[in-house]
Amino acid sequence: MTLLNNTLPEKRRGKLKALLEKCQIVRALEAHNGLSGIIANNTQVQGEYEGKPLIREFDAIWESSLTDSASKGHPDIEVVTFDSRLQTINEILAVTNKPMIVDGDTGGDVNAFEYTVSKLERVGVSAIIIEDKIFPKRNSLEAGVQQNLEDPEIFAQKIRRGKQIQTTNEFMIIARLESLIAGKPMKDALHRAKIYLQAGVDGIMIHSKSKSADEILEFAQHYKVLSKQLNLKKTLVCVPTTYNQCTENELSRAGFQIIIYANHLLRSAYKVMTETAKIILRDQRSLEADPLCSTVREIFKTVGFLDVKEKDQENEQSTNVPVIIPAAGEDPVLREILNGKPKAMLEICGKTLLEHQITALNNSNLKDITVIAGYGRNQMQAKGITILENRDFKNGSALNSLFIGKEKMTNGFIMLYADILMKDEIIKELMSRQEDIILVADNSTQYHKPQEGNVLDFIIGKNQHKRTRREIRFASENVVAQIGSKINPETASHEFIGLAKFSKTGAEQLIETYNDVVKNYQGQFQESEDISRLNLTDLIQEMIDRGFIVHYMEIHKGWLEIHNAEHIALAEKSLHE
């Protein structure tokens, strides 16, 4: 199943460097969407090396600006925004496990490049290649196009800034030399290579549109000498699109370590799709086009649908997903009313808050309920629940309490804050959703302002971003772009109500991110002043920043969070009605 092919960012990012240390050559194939990514990732052929049989496959995936732009119907002139590119990158990363090299065009200005490096490193990309042309660039392979090169010292500064902003040694920045493309002499290419190497670049890509490999082979010879002079051993990259008569062995012997097949999947797909369309029009039926088409079953198998079908047949879907309710903290606002009891034991209409929640959960066949207790532990009680204790509740947050129930998360779970009441329909709708991470979000925040002093968890959806004239966005519906308590209420689209669902994959992503953050970060993090006070919304925002997709399920009212005596009175009134 393709979705089970996913590799977490911290495990994928260093794969390219590891391959370069082990192999003489790394071959990368272009991908422009999830399906082409699967092909690049999984295709194998029987081969031979030095008389011995072997399995030959691609070692890495090349995410090309040309094929990404073209697949969206746009020219390769840096008109497609980085956020749109990132969407494509995430689609490919989600269904593959091999390292990815991203075509970064010019990289934009230095500030934009810092942003790009930070984002790509977080999502698990292994390398970015940027070309030393002036923004907005023009495609290098088109004849008769003016190619304007950037001043090498300015480009070198961009490299330095990119290297400074990255947080791991695994991520690579590779400089693409456009001297030969622009008709400059070999001397210019070598001059630029020297400046970029001294600036700290991790590799050099020499580009050419000549049908002969002579000039790139000549460059490779000079590059060996330059590398010895500088006492640097940096990766050399080529893209044999036009000089395709040159074999991998010839390129490897010349010193090239990464060979990129930059646009072949899109080009071949375009040719076959065009021919298929013409045949259907010509014959007024699709029969004659069948030899050009894969079977539907082949596609089903490739994208994992047959695996899903098999699982559906073998296992009846269970609705009895574990529920974890973090309820360890003390509420100072309601201290006098509670008189030493935990907030979950607050009585409303003759039943405790917890009992109301248990009833609503049971009505959706959710009966595996774990409550994390702390303050007033001895008074926490209810039928049909498991109680775990957070003994350090005074020094942590609700997130720390949530992870006391970590063993319940393994195969997916529901998270529910201890101080909310909601209609049964909200839980039932949540159970019907299939996304990996779903936050229940109320859109009524658009129509009312929060009470003064009330800290709310606001959400901005991806589809809420303002569009600019040059921006091209293909944002999915109901995808969270930003979440936190410090978002301006006037710009927020929704409020997170404290109810969320995580699939097995979503739970794995949550746990991996939490473990990484707790292990490797100190002090302030996201909106939290200290890592020990990390909130769920902070962790969710970090996951979004790392490229994980977080969805929200939109509701309109139908719930209530108990913060004060006014809320208690409103809850009693609502329940009576």
C-alpha cells in the first residue's frame, strides 16, 4: 500500500548523503505528482555489473520546476509559488521512501531562500539545487532565450545564508552553473564554481544544452584540479537531457556522482496522452486507444487500492477507537465551586462533566475511555473508564497528560479535552471521517468575539490565505495552515474545540514529532514560553511546519467549553432545553 511507504522526515533527509558515501553514482528520476513519484520510487529492472546479475533502480527522486509547472499548465518561469511547489513535494513524499532532490530555480532573494531551505529541510528533502540566474529565470533548454546570470558574489551570499539557516548537516545545497547555457566560456564556469565552493556549497551541477557531452566532460576534468587546489571534495552533478548518448559509466568515470533524468516521465506521459486523445477523436470510441492504456486494475494496484479492498474484506471497521481525556490540571477560576475536586467532576444537571462526556462517547460506540487524572485524583471516578495518573501535573501541560496515555495511541485514538460538552452528532460525524489527523473546528468564531481574558485556540485554514496577483494556489479544502492562541481573532476562520481524531498513521506522526521535539529542543517553542509547557496546538503547528497535513472538520456551534460560572449556567440551560 503506497501510504504505508511513507518515511518520516528525519529518517529520509540523510539518505542522499549516505548513498553518496557508499556509491559511485546516484541516479535520480523526475517526478511531478504522487503517481509519477511511485513509478520513480518502485521501478526496477534486471541488470548486470561486471558479469554479475543485479537489480537496477533509481536511487533518488528529482522534483523539477519545469515538470511541476507544466503539469499544472504553467510555463517554467518561477510563476508557480513555493507553497504550490511544496504541495507537490508533500504529495510525492507521502507515497515514497527514497531521498528527494528539489529544483529550487534561482532560490529567489536571500530571505526567500532561507524560508525555502527551512521548509524543505523540515519535510525531509535531502537537497536543493539553485541556478545562478537572475529572478525570474527562463528555462535553460529553450533556444533563443536571453539568459541573465547573477553576479557570482551575490549568488555566493545566498548560498551562505542558506547554509546558516539549515539546522542539520544532512541537508545539501547544490549550485547549478549556467555559464555554458548562457554562452559564457569555460573560464567563467570554473570561476563561479570556485566562488560557490568557497561559500560552502555542498556540490556543483554543471548544465549544458549541447548535444555533445564534450564541454561537460571538459568541465569535469577542470573540476578535479580545482577541487584539489581548494582541498575540497564536493559532489558533482549533471543532467544529460540533450547529450543523452553519454552513458552512466562514462559520466561516472569523468567524476559525476549524481545523474538526473530531469523531465522524462512528464514528456513520455504527454506524448502518450496526446496520441490517446487523437485516437479517441478519430475513431469516435476508445477501443483503438486501449494498447496505449494501462488497465484500471494496474493503476489500482500501483496506488494501493487493492490493498485497501483486501483490508475492507478481511476486517470489519471498528468504531471502538480508544479515547484519551487529559484531565489532570487544576482550574483556578472554578476553585471555590469545585472545592478540591477535579474539573471533570463538576456537576451539571445532576451529572458530572465526565459523565456527560462518557454518555456522548458511548452513543457513538466509543467505550474504551482513558482519563488522565492529577489534581484531586482521589475524587476522580466514573463507571466504564480507565484512570491513569499524571503525578507531575503541576509542572506540565495538557499535552504532557495526553502522553501519559501513549500506549492507547498506537492504532489511532480520539483526544477530548475534559471541560467541553458537545452534541452527539459532532462525535458521530468525526467517526465517519477518514483523514489521518482531524481537528474539530467551530466556524462561529467568525460571527462573535471571545470574552475578554478568554484564551482560545484559533485556526486559519489554507483556503483562507489572501491571493496576490502572481500567486497560484491549489490548497486543499479544510486543511489547517495555522493554529494557536495568539492568532488575531479577526483573521481566524475557526476555533479548535478540543476534540480530535488520529488514525494509526496520524498517531505515529504525532508521537514521532513529540519525541523529536522533547529530545532536541529547549526553551521557547512555537507559542509556549518553555518546552515543558508545550501545548497540543504547539505540537500540531510544528507538524504542519514539517509538512504533515492536518485537516479540520467544520461545525457551527453545538458545543460549550466550561470556563466560569456563566458557562455552567449556560450549560444547565442548554441541557434543560
